[in-house]
Amino acid sequence: MAHPNSGIPAEQRFEMKVDRTGDCHLWTGGCSGDGYGFIKVGARIVSAHRYAFELHHGRSPVGLVLHDCGNRRCVRPEHLYEGDARQNAADRDRHGTTAFGERNGNHRLTEAEVREMKERRRAGATQVELADRFGVGQPMVSMILSGRYWKSID
């Protein structure tokens, strides 16, 4: 059985999935695990905000497409601009959307484990002992204890 949207041009399908009732124009279609919308355009899957940029500017973006508003689901062209990885990191920090600690999908330790690690270090455990205990490498232990990672945990 054919998909109900087959045969409808991507631009029309895109427009059908945008809620324009607020300041941000929110994508109501499918979203990836990291919260960004996506749409199938021909044979490729495209981020909804990148596609919005393409429709508005008539060209593919050269670099990343960033959100001035900080809302990953926003596809309002006036809220989108081209940038690079440095600008993207600065935007995430400005909007408070950087995934630190347990919010980071790649975390290997919990906040409780990091607290325990720091307590054990104060009690005299070596970094190698801590690495073995928590199943991470010694360099990771060093970065946690120096405050490079998990800065918010005392």
C-alpha cells in the first residue's frame, strides 16, 4: 500500500507540518532522537530547519544552519542563519542547550558516580584505581577531577 503522502511534493509536505501560531514556526513532523525535525526530500532525509533554509534562500547552506532562537524544532527562516561549528557551540552555550552530564547521550557516568569518584579521590584513591572502579580510562578521571568534564559536580 502506498504511503498517504506519496506523490505530494516535498515543499507541500513541509508546509503541512509547520505550526506558525507562535514566534517560532514549529516543525510538527518527525523528529530525530536529538530533537531536530526531518523530512524526506527525494531519496534523502534532510533536517527540517536546513530544508526551510533551502526553501527561503533558494540554495543549500554552505555550512551549518543555526537557530537564533535556540529552538531545535523552529523552521522560521528569520530565525535561521548559516554558521560554523564554533558559532554553533557558542549558540548552544548562549541558549543553554549544551547537553552536559546525564543530559548528554554519550555519558558513561551518572552524577552520583562522579560525586563518589571525587569523594574517593579526596580519601586518597589514585586516578588509576578510580578508572578501574568506574570503568573509564585514567584520562577521563583526570578531566573530571580537573573540572574539564562534569564541572557542575563538586
